[in-house]
Amino acid sequence: MGENILSIIYLLLVIALVFPGFYYANKNKKVFLKNLMIWLGIIGIVIIFVNFLK
């Protein structure tokens, strides 16, 4: 249980570090939403993959 919480905290911290640069690079709202959906899909696939390994 503790490892899961720690992993979530690490993920949120990485997102907090990357998000400002990601937002700056995607000023256009349409491009921003498209790229955001792609990254959410990638993160979702990684989470599903990690859960299958356990």
C-alpha cells in the first residue's frame, strides 16, 4: 500500500514539473487538448501494464 501511494506522489511531482513546459509549448487550445489526450492515454497504458505485472 505504501509503495502505491509513493508511486502516485512521484507521478504527480513529475507531472507538476513537466506541465508548465508542456503548456508553454502548446499555446493553441486545440493542439494542447490533443497532446493532453495522447499523454493521458500513454499514462493509462503504463498504469495498466504495471498492474498486470503484479
